[in-house]
Amino acid sequence: MNSREPNRLIQTRGKYAAKYGHEIDDWSALFLSETQEHFQNLEIRVSKSIAAIDRAALELKGRKRFLQFQDRGHALFYGLGVSAPYSIAGIVISVLFYVLIRNGQQYVERQRILDEYQNAPAYRQIMEQGKIIEHDGVLYLQLVPLPEKGEVQIGKHYLYDSQGKRVLVPLGRK
């Protein structure tokens, strides 16, 4: 204990006795003086923080720019110049999300068809090369009879099997 400690304890005991009319022991005086010291340190730190916040607020107020325009046209073009890049970026991102979601849905639907119909890959060449026509509101795949000479074209020719009374459409070679 340094020489200041006893004086500080005596002062604390005296303040307490004067204020409340009751004497306290040395331990209570020590506890009250330590508590008071901690509160003073805390008060100093809070004051410094408040001062720093006030300085920052003044600095922010000093950074404000006030604009004044000659007419509404200038104000409009300034506003468009400030907000247009963000608006354009937002629109582009929205369109990209729409396209990605739409393509994703189409992919899921096509994958479902491929999974559901096991023969779907065999029809690929007909889908690529076949000619679709509309007649009386109905869609038809247009094919012509297989020529006597020449090469078979998938999606263009058919072969009529008169014995089985059926039409054979070439899909490709294995």
C-alpha cells in the first residue's frame, strides 16, 4: 500500500459517514474507493468514445454535397446518370436469371421425356431432318416413298411393307 491509500480510505469513510450518518469498516471503504475508481476510468473512456463519435458525425456532415440545377432537364439527366447503371445491371441480371431458369426447366422436361421413353434417342435423326407440315389443324411428319435407286434418307423416306400392311420408317443403322 502506498501512502495515498490510507488517506483515500479515510476520505471515503468520511464521505460515507457525512452522507449517510453511518460509519463503515476499512474493507467496505476499500471496496467503495475501488468501485469509484473503476467508474471514473469507465466514465473517461465513455467520454472519449462520445467525443470520437461526435468528430466522425461532424466529418460526415462536412462531406454532404448539395446540388442545385438550373432546370428540371439537368436534374433529370443527373439522376439518370446516377441510377441508370444500377438499373441496367439489375435488368440484365434479371433477364439472365429468367433465361437460366427457363432453360433449366426445358432441360428438366427433356430429360424427363428421355427417361420416360427409352426409344427416344433412336428418333433423333428424324427429329433433326424430318419435315413437319400442318393439314387441317393437325401436324404430320411428311415422308415420301423409298426410291428404287439412291440412298435412304432418314426423316424423308418410308418403306411400305404390303405383306404386313405397315409403313416402315428408317431410324438409322446399329
